[in-house]
Amino acid sequence: MQQSARTSPRFHHGVRPPSSLTCDSSTLDEMHISAICSPIARATSRIDSVSSSIPSHIYECGASLPPHVGNNTRHSLYGFPTLDRLGASDCGTLRSTLRRTNPTIAAPKRVKPIFRDPTDQPPVARTGASRLSQTFTLHSPVFNDDIDEVESIQYTQQKQCNLWARFAQVLTCCVFPGLLKYCGKHSKVAQQAWREKIALCFIIFILCGAVGFLTFGLEPTFCPPQNEDTVPYFNKTSNGSLLQSVFLENKIVVRGYAYNSTLLLGVLDKHTSADFETMNLRSFTNLNSFFELDSGCEAYGLPNDCSNKTCAGEDAVELVYRQRLVISWEDIENYNESNERSLVALGEMVLNISEVLQRPGSLNAILNGTRSNDITLQALQEVSTLEYVRCLQELYGIGFVAVETTGCIASATIQAVSLAVILSLVFTKFFMALYFYWRVAPSLAKEGNVTRCHIQHVLPTTTSGAAFDSTPHTLMLVTCYSESRESLRATLDSLAHSEYPDERKMLFVVADGLVTGSGNDESTPDIVLDLIDLDRRLPYPEPASYLAIADGPRQHNMGYVYSGHYRVDGLAVPTIVIVKCGTVSERFSAKPGNRGKRDSQLILMNFLSRCLFNDRMTRLDYEVQYRIIHLMGIHPSTFEYVLMVDADTDVHKDAIKHMITAMLNDRNIMGLCGETRIRNKWASWVTAMQVFEYYSSHHLGKAFESIFGGVTCLPGCFSMYRVKIPKDMSGNFVPLLVNPDVVQEYSENVVETLHKKNLLLLGEDRFLSTLMLRNFPRRKMMFVPQAICHTVVPDEFKVLLSQRRRWINSTVHNLLELLLVKDLCGNFCFSMQFVVFVELVGTVVLPAAISFTIFLLIQTAITGQVQLVPMLLLVFILGLPGFLIVLTTRKTIYIWWLCVYIVLLPLWNFVLPLYAFWHFDDFSWGQTRMVHGEAKGGDKEGHGGSTGEETFDLRSVQLKTSPGSHLTAFLVLHELTAVLPLPILYYSLRATELQVPVPQTVMEKAEIAMDKVIRRYGWSDGPAVNDDGGVVVAKTRMLVDLATAYAIVKLLMPVRLGVSALLTPWFA
């Protein structure tokens, strides 16, 4: 029988309310005050010791710092100034007062808070891109007279409809709210999301229509077919030769027009004396000579048979149906090449001059004087009048010159430019991917490139000949939710076996809630903890509060923090495990503590950012910091890189080494990813169709984007980010992954608009890449093909539908975000911004493109007329990736995967995009990750969705400085309460002339002693006795008053302790 996650005996909330778990002075037990010193001593055996001259380090807790911490060659990556500068408080956080080269370096100051203030407007990136701009009214705290009770902070949402929201409402004005409620859209947020979905689908439909117009409607619109009474004179054969048009069967030609032979001969029999029955007339016969010429033509000596017979006038055939014959310039040229220049153009007509060349005359002279197919200019220059030209047209004209209109020229130009742009992008992408594979990628992960100029985090005092450490500390973040034991073990084994020193890497596993995956007998946290060798020297953890990424009261979440080692094959990797368990109110919910993958990532990002900027921490942060120091003997700010891996991913043993090497080779790289391959490729036809798609997206898409240094999506299953980068050798640094702008936007918890939900709930990995590119457009996001991992992909089509719905929708919205970034590499059409635009348009028009392609293929198969342009595009788009496979992998098996991909292309380009577009307002993970107790289809509002409550009590989670600072504040306040009252009490005694009764003999002896001291040091030469013999007691009285004031301060010791304890939380 399967065990429910919420009844697991390992995790319980205890009897204390959540408010008692806040980190204040009352929670400082012996574990938090003294446990920092001993773990560092115990870590000596795990960290190499290097004998060198190291600055002294002072522990406020009174223990001497072990030598190995001071002798670490890397010294916290950046020469150890980071520990003092980045927020080590006291013995709770490795307070280190270090001597450094430049002691005047100021601590970094955060420009923006790590969490957006409720009174602030949403980030600028969200403005205009979402449904509503949310503003909040923050009520000031109210204190009662008896107790300091702070009222809950109320968040009043004031809706401000923007232009996009109005457009969506106008577009769907016919769909009333009552109808939407009847269809299941009860809340106003869901109704507005549906309206925005319809608006987006409308825009996508317009774009698809534009593609259809460009494919089918552009030429008929700009260059409509000529009148149906117009027919071509020639038809081309398959070998390119010209034949008389099929339209001229049973037709007779007269002066450029084709007449039906039966009708025409019937008319001519009535108007001429010729006997046509004896002439053996054939189709296509020219009867120009049987029609009258103008009277002026006789003067030019043109031959005409009308002198021997009666000819008909043009008015005789005026009512007979005729068709205009047209001949193109290309046909004239081709015909002349095979018939010795028989056709020429004169004006608008085409003349058959085969007979003219045999007769003398002015026209013959013109023809012999030029080889051009157009003799209009020469004829007008040689003859005196235009009448001669008209006569030639009437006598020898067989058709009209095909005229190409401006619209036809524009249509052809637009199609040619479109084809050139698309083909140039396809070929550019292909050749740049090859260039990246042959030139960039090998140098990117070449270990010999790591030199001193690349690594600037060595000690400033290190000489040029000293060795440096090229293995920086790296965190390996593993986010898990409902994976099986086999998947989790395989992932952790692969990370443990990686070719990277165990003392330089640490596993950071986050279990997203007390959930039991479908098909599992144990909850995910139980599985993870069974795989870890927990450190039994530390006390059993208790739930610790932190600020989660959610809406309303769900912003308060709690979690257990475990520490230990993951042991396999003699390896022992330090490991931190965080189990999100939720608050007491979630104890009986289906998924206690579940807040989503983004929240799991932000636990680490917020923690590192707070350590780096010395920000206030939550209780969970303190627990993580304490256990990291206990495990590795270093401050958390030492970690330079974060590897993000999903719990169903196997990493090759050399992958981390290649990724770190690439980071060290190029300091401008802020993030990179490796190649993700499919582990279960033979499981089903669904997995088989994804193999080539994965390969193409990496070796073609990401390789091309790496040339620009802007990979738009680092997969969450396997990617690495740089936490910070040193700016110079003086200890200054530039925060990257933990940059406040990045963390603030990624921590957005007010997620109520369609755009933001698609960004933050469906594609958090891609959105993190978008934020990095938007905040650091001049830095690089790269692809390292040498780093390889294997992952499990959906093996059922319904699961693939759910996964691709999330991926496609998040892709559309993230590309919209990147489209507004103007600082990306390149300019105009040769820029990353233009590539993003083309990729965005290409994504939304996929259904139309594949539909038109299939239609053209069917049309070609039926009619036999090949549509050259679409066929060329299809061949290049699908053929070049196959050619890339041959040049790069040299694995013929990928040709098979390409064939599978092509056969199932309608599913990729039609079914999946259409399903995704219609589910723009579905923010759940669907069938991708199912757990026990979860309804079918998942949470429609996504992780951390609103519970219907609009208030959140900020007192439930307190952000405070380091626990050790409470002890420091208490000691300082204790001394201040002793020093400050002394002058007050002394001058009070002098002013009131209150005297403590002291024996006269004691006063006299004290006065004589003080006088000797004063005279001994030359302060005064006066006698000890006055002229009248009286004893001077003024100096002695001052001592008595001082002693009295000091005694009063000592007597008030209990009061001072109480005041110091009360004031400590305010000054800590």
C-alpha cells in the first residue's frame, strides 16, 4: 500500500506555532552560538593545507581560527576580502577581520531590495505586457496602548486596465461574463486570461493569414491574371522548346487575335471572294492578307492580295468572339534562336518577318541594320510617318507583346526578397553552426587556455610565478518533485562521479514539498534522505521559515535543512538537503510545502545574494549557512558557480570539468549549457520523434546563437550560471546570477496576468535566461557541446502535449521579452534581435506553414506542376540539418531519427502548436508530473496560486541579521548602559551636594595621597593644607562622587540586563 506524503513519520510540524520559529534572540541556543568553531576544526582533514604567509583572522566567539582556513590558496575565490566585505557578522557567520591590500574598499551596497516592496509598481519589464498593472496600498502599523500589536498589512488591489486589456475586452465584447462563468471561468482573473488568450490567438491567426497571403494571394492580388480573352501564343515543353499554344487548336489568327475557324470562315465567305474550301486551311493559319489595309499603305509598296480578290474589313468580324494572343520577350528570343530571327517587336505588336526578309524595302534595311528583337526605335527613326508602322502591324502582326505590370514586378520582387531572406537565414544558421562546431567549441573547452589573465580571483599578494587553483567551488543544485528512487540515484551518482574534486563541489538538493510521485511507494523527501549519509553530530532539524514565491498567505513556507554526504564507490560529496514541508495550515493538504521549481531555485539564489550583500536572512538561510560552514569550512560567498540539474538527468563525468573550463577561458560568459540527449529514445514512437528535435535544437539552434553569445534558453535540466565575477584584483566583484535586478524580477510573487504566468509558471528556466540576457546584454550565454547529459523524455503523447504546451507558450512570451532588448549583439538584419524576431514569427506561424506545405505537395502530386519556391524551402530547411549530422556526428543512426522526425512533422508543427496556443490560459503542469492526491490536470493556477485570501501577515516570516549579531548587540548595549549613566549620576551628585558619609580620617589620608600624586607628576605645586590649617577635601570629594556613581551602576545590574535584552532585537 502506498504511503501518503503528508503522513510520513520523518516530517512533522511539532507543537510550536510557526511564529515561534522566527529567528530572534530567544532562539539563540548553544548550538547557534558555539557550533561554528568546532565544525571548522573538524573540516581540517578534508581541506588541503598550504603553508604560506596568511593574514590573521579573528573569531568573535573566542576560538582561534584553524590554520587550514587561513592557508587556503584560493582564499574564498577573491582573496578573502569577500568574507569581511560580504557580510560575515560574527561567530555565527565566520566574522573575519582580515588584512587586505586595499582596506578602504567599501562593502557593496544593494541598489534595490531583494524583495520588491508592496508599495512599488511592478518591474518595468512587465509594464504594458500583462493584463493589469497592480498597485498596492500599504497601511501603516498601528500600536495599541497596552501591547504593541501590529495590524496585518492589507494589500488593496487597484486594477488599472491598460491598452492591451482594453483590446482583449473589445475583441471579446460579445462574450459576456455570465457565459464565461457558465463555462467554468468564475473569477475575473480567469475571465480576463481567457479574453487575452482569444486576443493572442487572433493575432496569431492574422500572422498565419499573412503567411498564406504571401504564399497564395500576393501574386493574384498585385499581378492578377490577364483577361480570360487573353491566351499565350506559345507553350513550353519539358525540354524547353516552344510549341503552338494548345489554345489555338481549331483557331485562325488575324492581326494578333485568335478566332474560331468555323465562325470566322463563315463570315469571310460572305465578305470575300476567296474559296476557303480549296485552301486546305490548318489551325493556327494567319489570314492577315484577306483583310483590307488602310488606303495609305499602298504608297509603301506593301504586298496585299486584295487587288486580286475581294477582302473583308475589320468591321466584318467585329461581332465574332476572339482572344488576344500574347508573346513574352523570353519566347521571342527562344523562337528566334531556333528559327533565324523570325519574330520582332514593333510597338505593342509582334511581327512575323520571315517573308519580309526575302523582299527589298525599307523594313528590310532596318532589320539588316540591327540584331535587336525590338525594332520600334529604328523604325521610327528611318520612316517619315507612323502610318508605315501601322501598316506593318496590320500585315505581319501575329500577337501582342506580353506586358509586365508594376504590380507583377512588385509581387515578384517581394517573393524574391522573402525567399532570399529565408534562405540566407537558413544557410547562415547552417554555416555558423559548422563554424562553431569546428572552431569555437574546441577552443571553448580547451584546458590549456586557462591562464592567469583569465583567473583573477587569486590572492593579490601572489607572485607571478606562484601556482593558482583552477577548480573553483561549485554548487550542484538538484531540484526534485515526484521522481522515482532510480532516477534520483542515477542523477546523484552521476554528479558524484564527475571529474571534479569532492572538496570543491557540494550537492544542494531541494525537495519541492511532501509529495509522493505517481508509482512511488515513498515520498520524494524520504527517498532523498535514504540516499544521503546524514551527519548525526548535528541536532535533528526543525522546520525553518522562509519567504516563498506564492500569493497571499502561501508566501510563508517552512522547510527542513539536512546536511551530510552522498557516498558512492568510495566518494563522499558534501550535501545539503532542503525539504519544503509547508506551514501547520498545510498539514492536511495534497502537496504540503509545494511552491514550484522556481521557488526551489530562488531558495539558493536568495541565500547566496543575502550572503553576498550582507542582507537580512530568514531562519532557513541561517540553517543552510550554518550547515555549509560545518560541512566545508568555507563561507557560502566562496561559491562561484551554480550547476542546475533536474532529478531525472544523468551527467557525464567530464561535463562539469568542461563547463568550468569554458567559464575560466572566457570571463564574459555568465551562463552556459551542455548537450541534452535522450536516455529512453527506444521506449516508444513518442520518444523516437524527439531525438532529432533535441539534436537539432542544440547543434543547430544553440550553436548558431552561441556565435552571437546569446543562447536564448539554457535548459533547466542541465545548465550552469556564474554567481559573480571579480572586477579587479582589489576584491571588487560584479554579481551576476545573484544580481538584485535578476533576483527581484525572478522573485515576482504577484503573478496574475497571462503574460507573467506564462513567463514565471510555465517556463521559469527560459525566463531566467531572458533576465540574464536583458540585464547583461554584453555578456555571453554559450553552448558547450563537450558537456553531455542524458535525460528522460515523455513516452506518452498526452504527456508530450502537456510538456510542449508549457514550452511553446513560454517560448512565445520570452521571445516577446527579448524582442524589446535593444543592446543585443549586431545591427538591424545582422543582429540577435532580428534573429529573435524571426524565431518568434516562425514559432507562431508553424501551423500555417506546415498546412500550406502539405497543400502544395498534394497539388504537385495531382497536377504535376512543381512549386519550385516552396519545395526549395522545404528541402533546405529539412535537408541542411541532415547534412549537419553527417559533418558533425558522423553517426548514420541520426539519419533514421531525421526520417522519423519528418514523417511526424505534422504533429510537431501543427498539432502541438495549435494545442499550446488554445491553452494559453492553462498554467498547470498537466500530465508532466503527477503525484498522489492531485486532481487530474494539476493546479490550473500554477504553483503558489492564490487561495482566495488577499492578506499576508509579514510577521510570520522575519528577516533579521546574523544570529551572532544579537550577542554582539547585547554586549554593546550592556556596556553602554554602564558607561552612559556614569556622568549623569556624577553631575547629579555634585549638583545636589549629596554626600556619602565617609570618616574624616579616611578623607584626610586620601587627600594627602592625591596631593602627592599631583605633585609627583607636576600637575600642581600647592600645599596639601590651607593657610588656616584646614584640610582640603575637594579632590577627595570628587573621587567619592565617582565611586558612588559607579556603585549605583553596579547595583542596577539587573535593570541594565533587562534593558539590554529588550533593545537587542532593535539594534541587532
